[in-house]
Amino acid sequence: MLEATPLGDGWILRHESGPLPASVPGCVHTDLMAAGVIPDPFLGLGECEVAWVGRRDWTYERELTSTSAQEQTDLVFDGLDTVAEISLDGRLLGKVRNMHRSYRFDVTGLSGRLAVRFVSAYAEAEAVRGRLGERPAAYAEPYQYLRKMACSFGWDWGPTLVTAGIWRPVRLEHWSTARIARARPLVTVDEGVGVVELAVDVERTRVETPLTLEAEVGGVRARAEVEGAGGVVRLRVPDVRLWWPRGYGEQPLYDVELRLLHGDDALDVWRRRIGFRTVELDQRSDAHGTGFTLVVNGERLFARGVNWIPDDVFPSRITRERYRERLEQAAGAGVDLVRIWGGGIYESEDFYDACDELGLLVWQDFPFACAAYPEEQPLRGEVEAEARENVVRLMPHPSLVLWNGNNENLWGFRDWGWEPRLAGDSWGEGYYLGVLPRVVAELDPTRPYTAGSPWSGSWDRHPNDPAHGTHHSWEVWNREDYADYRLSAPRFVAEFGWQAPPAYATLRRALPGEELAPDSPGMLHHQKADDGNGKLERGLARHFAVPDGDFDRWHYLMQVNQARAVAAGIEHWRSHWPVCAGTVVWQLNDCWPVTSWAAIDGDGREKPLYHELKRLYADRLLTLQARDGGLVLAAVNQAAGDWTPALTLRRMSVEGEVLGQAAVELTAGGRSVARVDVPRELTPAGPKEFLVADAGGGTSAGAGSSGNAGAGGLRALYFPVPDREVPYPAPRFDVALAPGGITVTARTLVRDLLLQADRLDPGARADRGLVTLLPGEEVTIGVRGWKTPDAERARSALYCVEPAG
């Protein structure tokens, strides 16, 4: 039987002051921090102080001995970041140049000093650029010239911390006769029968030895003979339970065990979990353009998505528990699709395991983002090799439903001035329209592939045409008011978003001792977007008066504006289902403490946007939309059964007077949207009036940013003018302690009330975000991690919209 010996201990990192202890998996930065050589680059301006690390070569070493009696011993690296030479006792084992691949070296009978010498990623990238020529990119750093996590070189939300190291596990594998080199499971469903076809590659030490493959899943067992270097085992499992996305059904998983046998002796065993389901991507043309609708088990989905970036600039620090926590947060917000963005990595098995269990669909980008990538060697061979390895590695996971060729590179070629600058040089098109679809079609034909995001499906159309395929909506954040999201209904919005600073306690930890201000040195350093603060303030000024000299108020209003902006888009686009078939918010998470588009900040704290997503991505959503000169009430029902809510419309004054009301009847069928015109007499007449729509249940639990009544009911609010034009009354409310939290009772209209629990205690969390209360309504806000509850202290951490001026 194959035996594995982990090699995580005993490593040192060579440093000019002497050898330093090294952690494997790990990276140079984390080892230098642990030894006290460099400061934490996440704190203050520490990033600037450690820039030299990425410009140096580094060597990891340890003693290696092997006493196995087996015929062959392999040294296996699951991940090396990125360009390295591996030697054993002075003998070169090999050279590597790809972070996204694993490597195996025959070290049978060898022992001595194992050394992994990493060349600076900058030096390698600049050398490749010198040989192949300049290629345009969104950023000045040379990330497109080597196969490394692009955002190591910085992004508009991330620091420039160019890593090196043994970033995934390393081990010795001892084996005799033969081993399983690769197992490729094709999993399908045929009229209720689960079909598993295992295509297996075998590596041998003795070619003549007869070998057998035996596989078992769901109580079904099958055998096949190995012919030469491989074989295929086929199994049919009757009456399988289907794996569904969260909200559509359960997520049953089946254990698969594959054994490589010599007679009755098992030489090697391969185990995975699979799920039985079908997935299609409907890209048919219709009266509205070209669709982009995911279909799982025959069910058409509106994808409630978030974009995922690496959860840490140093991905070796991300544990299984951290993946699980972050993805449970996503599921808790109603998310059912996570897009792994192309400037990061193929994530670890822990990520996909959690998605399998939680019912989170995974859209996997191949790692290409925002740049023209050369297609010549040494890159071309590396791209195909990494694609082949990772397609096979990830294909057992039922959560994985889509392969995507790149992020924004097809768009960049057409719109960002690349085409004339390239003057015919290669730029990646051959990967996205040639190599990658060929690899996916050969190895994983059970899943759809799309060439890029955004992509309209053809060069005959603009790559980012909202009427065709996937669309990235960034004009709004960069130049326009978020109300402009409502001007179109793209077929699938794969990226859009709005910035806000992280939680207050996160800022306090990241910027120790700094007097916080929007333009204080640390705040500016932890804002990586081009003109980020300018865009924040211009976006805020369209709706609120920008606070002058009041950081706490600025911080609160930026959080409100982020939630409002994302709500404007999702409410509008969901109300246009099935024309629009999904929204993927940029972004779920952060990789360090920073002002960004994330719903969860770099310390794992939820911003108000996170809680707003719970409302926006719930199965049932009520929204009021201005259309065709009037108002429309839309009831979005993504649940399976019909929804016939008891609807009440109230036209109200900001002082709380009911100026008119009516009951409305509608039925939204399962997975559909029902719409009804709002009577003209209930349309708000000016800035002192607004409209409230309540659906069933009571309203005692309050409403979210755009309205989400509790006690089983839903609410939508419509204000006809921006907040800066609304003559809000001075807010008055009572605060009292309640079991596990506080209760707030409104005496006036209280708009977007927010408890910033981390101001009470850095470890405290509130169970909800923005809440709008009408006079007399109350809300109970749960608080956990608050050591000394006190009503007056709670009042000091409560913020809400106040009268302009």
C-alpha cells in the first residue's frame, strides 16, 4: 500500500542574520513576521516597510532521509510559490515556475540536505517580459508574465506583498509496483440512475504485473482490468438522491472509493465525495438578446451570487475552519453562488468541500485577470498543464458548476486600448477560445465553459453588451449615481458593487494610534482604488450631505450608501427575472483591512451590506420600482410554492401620518415575479411623503435599508427624492436592554438605524444591520460577545439618518 510521510517540520529559511525557523505550508513573509524580522504589513504603513521582501531570492532547507523498503519514493509538493530550483544533497531535482501546480520528483534511495531556492517573482516576471515583449494590463506590476496569484502584486483592494514559499503541503510517498496517478470521475444522472465513470491513469514500476481497478459508491461495486497505463471503471447507482443548490433541496454526498489491486492486495486507494446532479448553461437567443441562465437538475435559477477573492494575501494561513466560517457567512446571507475570481487561486479542497456541504454553487475562473497574457513559452505549456491538473482535481465536487476562462480580458482587449498597443502580439485569446475550452471538453464535459466574464458570446457584439451573456457594471461606481442601475436589465450581472470602509474596530486595530479621518495617512494607505475616496464622496453627495470633520458620521453614511447602492441594483434586477438570471456582488470578502467593496471586512466583521444581502437574497423580496411614469410593486418569489401575500400600501408623511392606503392582491407563482401598478393616488406627492408596502405578518421587527419587516412579513419603502432633500424629523427613540441584546422603540420615523456593536466591544456582533422604523414600531437587535451590557452605552453606538443640515 502507498505510504505518505508529511514533511511539514524541520524547515529553516536562510536569512542574512542566520537560519530562521520556517513553517511549511507557509511563506517568507509569515516566517519573517514570526521571527520578528519584519512588522505586520497589515498594520499602519507596514506594507511599505516590507516591499524589499518580494525583490529577494529565498531558500528553504531541511534534512531528508528515507528508510522505506518500497520500490519507489517520490517527493511531492502540492504547491510552490512560484519560481524555484529543488535540489537534494547538491543534486538538482528540478526547476518549477507555476504556483498553481503540484510537483513530483523521484528520490528513491536519496537522502541529504533538501533545498528549495526561490527566485524573486519580480526577477522572473521581468525576465519573461524582456524576452516576450510588453503587454498591457490594468496595473503596472508584471503579474501577467508568470503563473502566480495575480493579486500578490496588489489590486484596487489589496496590498502589494509579493510572496514566495512552500505554500501547500509537502510529503514523501513510498510505493511499489504501481500507484494511482490520476482519477477522473465523470458523474451524471440518467433517469434517476447515478452514473459514475472513473477514468484512471496508473504509474508503474513493473509493466508486466497484472492490475485491477475496483470502485464502490452507494453500495454498488464494479471492477475493470488495467490495460497498459490505465483503465476505466463504470458504475450505475439506482435511485440516487440529487444534490441541489441551497434553497432548492438537500445536498446528499456519496463516498467513492477506488482501489488499485494486484491480486487481492491493495496497492493504492483514492477516495472522494461526489454528488449526483446535472448542470447546464442556457445561452439561447430570445427577444431580449442572449441568455445566461444556470439550470441545475432541470431547474432554472436566478443566481444569488458573490465574488470571492483570496481570503488572505498569504493564502497558506487560511485554515479549513476559516473557509467554513466565511462560506457559512455567505450561506447565511442567502447566497447560493460563489464566483472564484481570476486574479486569485484555485482554492484548496477545504473550500470546495464546504461548498458541497452548504449547497453553494461554485463558478471557477481560470487564473487570468485584467491583463494581456503572452501565449508563448514558457507560459503556454504551464497554462495547459495547470488547467489539466486543476480541472481533474476539482471535478469530483458537485458544487462546481461553471468554468470561466478569464476576468475582463476579452473586454480589456476591445475597450481598454490594448488592441492597437499589442499590434498583433499574443494576449490570451488563444487560451480563452482555444486551450481552455479544449481541456474542459476533453476532461470535464459534464460542466459548461464560458470564455470570459464579461463575454457576450461572440466578437460580433461588444464583450460587455448587457443584452448578451455576462455583464460587468462598473460605470455606476466609477462615474454615475447608483440609481442608474435601474436603467437596464442585463442578462446576468457578474460584477457590480460599491465601496465602504471596514468596521470601526477593524480600523482601530489596523491603524493603531491614528486619529481617524477620511484622509488620514493610514486611511489613505488602506484605500487602494484609484480616486477611491473621491468616488465615495461624490457618490454620497448625490444622496446625503457629506460630513465635514465628523469621521464617525462619515463612516456610518458610507456604510449606508454601500448597502443602498447594492440594494438598488439587486432589487431592480431580481424584479426582471427571467430576463436577468443572476447577480454576483463584488465582493464577499477582503484579504486585509481595507476600504473596499466587500460585505465582510478583512477581520471577518460583517458590514451593513452583509445584513442587507439577507433581505435582498431571501427567497421572497418585495420592491417598489419607478417604471413608465408610475410606480410598480414587484413580489419576487424564488421559493417553489405560490406566494399570495396580504399586501397593504400606505402613503405616509415623514411625520408619521397616514395620507392614504389600500389593500392589493397578487399571486407570485413559484420561481416567478408578480407585478402590480401602484394606484396614482398613493404615489408620494413630494419630498415630505413616502410609500410603504407591507406583505403579511406584522411590522414590529422593523425594516431594512429599503424595508424588511419582521414577524413573518416583508416591507418595501419608496422615497421619491434623495435623502438630502427629505425633511426628516429629528429622530427620537427609546433604548432598553433585552435578553441577548437591546430593544429600540421609535417615537418618530427612524431611517436606517444601525447598531455598531464593535464600538461596544471589539468582539461584539449584532444580528442585523440597517433598520427603518415607523413611529411606534420597535426592533430587538441581538448582540453576542458584549461582556457588559448597558442601555446607555448601546445608545452611543446607535446611528441613524438625521435631518440635512
